[in-house]
Amino acid sequence: RQHPLLLCPLDDHHLDKYILVQSFGILWSRTMVDLMHSKPEEEIHDEDSEGEDDADQDEYSRGAPKLPPGITKTVLREAPVDLWELGRPSTGDAATIHFVAKLLDGSVVQNSRDKDEPFTFTIDQTPREVIVGMDMAVLTMRKTEIAEFKIASRFAYDVLGCPPLVPADAMMVFEIELINWETQEDLFKDGLAVKTLVKKGDGKTQPLRGQEVRLSLKCLDRKGQVLIEHEDLLHIVGDPVFGALSRLIVTALLTMSEGERSTIALGRYFAPTSEDRRYAKGSVDVHLKQVFDCCDCSPAQDRSLMKKTLQRGTGAIPHAEGSQVRVRVENATDGEATLYGFVGAKTLDFVVGNGDVCDALDLGVRSMKVNERASLTCSPPLPACLELELGLFKIEAPKAVLTVQLLSCTDSPDVMKLPDDEFSSFVKGRKDIAGSLFKRDRFTLAGEAYKNSFDIVAARFGSGGGGSSSSSGHHKAVEEARAAEGEEASAAVDKPLQKELETLATTCKLNRAACLLKCNQYSEARVMCQEVLAKDPGNAKALYRRATAAHGLSDYEGARQDLNRLLQENPGNVEARRLLGEVKEAQKQYRQDARAAASRMLETELRPREDSDEGAAAAEGAGGERPSTWMMVLAWTACLPVDACSNLWRLIQQRSAERRP
């Protein structure tokens, strides 16, 4: 009866009816809030919304939520411009206001200033703390703004009114001053953990689960004693390192942005176990200081080279091969101690993709911006982090962490805008550099250089070898230049160059496949060979390298088919015959291992059918209940190549038929 929603006492006669009306009002108000945040296709007017003045329209144009028909607003005092960046309160925020509630005849129902203290309520709280129209009105206001709202009875006290002060079906007039608000969020929607914003973050950089962050954390109990305190803690979002607070911290971090500081009020029943009761009615202060951007810089995307941004830079990324960069290496550690032999901070100048520095620096700098500081983590560090200029001749640690900063970068010219002869020279030059890297056993960098070569050829002439949208623009520019010089342009002029470069791109794909085989990346190598064989089915190198990849993937049948096809065309190929012998021997050994494994799973040796009953009886007498043959063997065969599964399946059918009821 004394609930602040009512503004005045209510007698027993109207109490039950009022509860019913307000219960329906919860659903109605939520519909109205959704309407406020939606943009209607056309304006809706009725007798309650007539007479809106220019001040209303100006306020709406500044991004205020749209009020529904039945509530009109008149701004009496606008908020200063310097406070506009604070925005407006949102649903769930705790708003602090002064208000004067009146009827249309001017009689005052309630005035918060009579109590010499402002009124605080939670916007759109369930159960509701104020009338529906008051919730909607505050959502449109800025800090320190004063506005008058005329609220129709359906958003106020409806047909019941609030006797004796508010008659039935009465329109209300509220003069509201928005003093302040606290951004709040119920993290678990149960009232046991309510987050209040203390300091806004940048609003852009939000952490993800598994991402590394730097934060400060302080947990107090109900008496103000410190339970947990961390300053500048490096934390992986999602790691359960905070005990009973782990779920709370993870949920809070996922709702925060970089630089944000918030306080979380814990409810009385926050911790269900007796050991964690100390957290009940306590508070947690969380300051998310930094969110580290991490990316996998390894070509295989196997997390062998991870970059973590320590300080964001400016400019564009990535930097193409051929760019001239200057990098300062600040430190080289194993994660804690400095690596043995490190000569100290040093500045290095090199060309991206030429192999002038170690793989870690060459690959890591491609995803960095100018002035960006980052840590490059190599695991394992060999050979990617061996750099003579830094004194790193030998690394025995399980990982190496290089702290680097990109000081400057001069990007290479746009290859797509080069004339035909310069473009051809550039592609051939990159291919020669890749070949030099391959001879120096720099297979990772060589593979990336080959990939860059055939990628730019495809971009120039289209993936299918013909004209594409990217290449047509280039040809148009060339034709215009030649027309200006008085020469006749023709698409046929570029055909010999196109054919030459497409042949060069095929060679680069085969060489990249060789690099991938050296790095034991058999799946990617097979894809490269298949792309070549799609255009040239009889290419000997593609067949041999695809067979090598299949051998590495234990696809012995596929390897044999490629090698037999190759030997039919070239019976004297010594390497193909040698590899075919290795494949046959490996396939034979694999089949023996598969039969032995199947025998162990079926709990019997591969013996004739007439001995199976005796073997089964002996097994049952020795080991009790027999495990499910179907479940065991089917789970195991999921890990087998296709050629082994067919033979084993026939064995399964034979043994199962003997034991089936």
C-alpha cells in the first residue's frame, strides 16, 4: 500500500483491482518500450499526441527514443552540450530524479522536493517501481534536463485512478528533472549479481572468451574486508581461477569494454555453498584496463606463431611482400627470463618476404601497424626464432617471446597498376626469391613467396585465366595510356604474357606443394596438386607430389593410383618406383596392424569358423560379461582410412553373424 509506484495510499476496496491492472500493465509497458525503440514506417497521431511543438521534434532529431501516442514532452531546460556525450539512461539503469506530479487542473499530487531528497528508481523494473509513462519519459532525457510530460491515463493509473488524490481515467502531468543515473545490469537475471557502471570504456573493444586481458580486481565482504585483490593481472577470459567468483568474472568481462570500471553488488544468496557464504552481500570492483588483440601469424594456422598486441598502432595492414620496414626488437625471453645470447634491444631494417630476418619477425610484421608494439610467441622456437643479428644462435627453451615495435614501413608499389613488363619482372623476381629461400631450407617463407606469386597472377588475369573484374580495370588503364600515345589497344596484346604468367603460376603452385611437403602439411599440399591436375591431368610433378601427400596421410590406395598412372606414362621414373615400393610396404604393414587390432577388439584371434565357439566360451569364462562388439569396433574404425574400413567391415559382419541371436 505504501509502494512508491502508488504515490499515495490505497484502500482495501481498490487494492485487488489495482494489482490486477498493474500486472497487465507490465506486459503493456514492455510492448510500449519496444515501440519506443522501433522506427515506425509512418507517424501515428491521435487526440493525445496533437499539439507537439518544435522543441519535441528537435529533441527527437538528437536521437531521443520515440514516445508512443499518449505521451507528449515539452523541454523546459535543455542539458548543456558538454553533457550530451553521456547519452541517455537505458532500461535497467537506476535513475535519480526530482519530480512534481500534477493533474491537468494544476493540483499537485506529489512533489519529491518536499522531502529534500531526490527519488531513485530502476527503469522498467519488475515489479514496477513507477508508472509506465514515467519509465518511458526518463528514457528520453539527458543529464540535468528538465521536461514536462503529459501522460494519458493508460500509461498512468488507468480507469481505476488512485483515490483519493488521482481520479479515475485521469491524465497526469509530470515535471521531471533528471539528476543522474547509474548504468546497471543484472548479470544473471536473478538479482544476485547487479553490475553498476563506474567509468565508461571505449565502447568498441570488448573481450571474447579465450582472449587475454589485463585487469584489476578487488572483492570485499559485507563488512568491507578484502577477500581477493589483484592489480594489473593478466587473465585469459574463461579461466576458472577465481573459485566461486569465476562465473561471475567471466560474465562481467564479456559485457565490458576496454577501460571500463564497474562494481558488482552480490546478493544474499549469491554463493550456495557454506564455504562461499563470505561473498554474500559483498561487492566486486572490476577494472578492465586492456584487451589484447591476439592473432595466429603462422601460415599453417597451428598457433606456432602467435602475435599479441601490447600497444595499438596506426595505418593500414597487412604489409605485402617487398615492403621496406624498420623494426625494433626490445626483448627476447622464454616467457620469464631473457634468452641466452640475446644482445639486447636492436633496430633491424629488412624487406618483407626476402628472408633477411628470422621467420618469426618476417611473418609477424605483416599483420602489424606502424608504431604498434606486440609480443611474438614461437612454440617451438626452432627454427623460426633463430636470428644471428640478435645473438640467438641456439634456443633450448620450449618457447621464445620477442617483444617488437614496428617503427616505419614503406609499402611496395601497387602491383596491379604496374605495366605488363614491370609486372612480369616483379612476379619472376618473387619466384626467384622463393627459390633462393627453398635452397636455404626456409620452406615456410618460400611457400608464402610462391603463394604470393600465383595469387597476384590470378588477381591480374582472373582465377580462370581469363579477364575478371580485377584485371579488366588494369587493361582499361593500359588501353587508355596507349591510346594517348597514339597506339591501338587490343586485348590480344596481353595474351602471350598472360599465357606465360599462367605457366609461371602453375610452377609456383607445384613448388609451394613441395614446400608444404617439407613442412609435413600433406593436406594443403594435396590441394595444391589437385588445382594443377584440374588443368593439366598428366602433370608428372603434380602426380608424384600428390602421391607423396597421400602417403603422408596414410591414403595408400590413392598414392598407388597416382604412382601407377605416372609409371604408365614414364616407366623409367626412379623416384616414382622407389615411392611405390614404400607405399606397398607401408600398406602391407598397415593391414597387418589393422587385423591385429581388430582381433584384440573382438577378443579372439583370427581363427577358422569351427573354433569360434570354443574361443568365445573361453573368453566368457575368463572375463565375465563381453563388451559390445559393434560399439567398440565402430568407434575404432572412425580413425581408419577408407581402404582399411572395407576389409574390417567384412570381418565385423562375419563375427557379428556368429554372435547375433
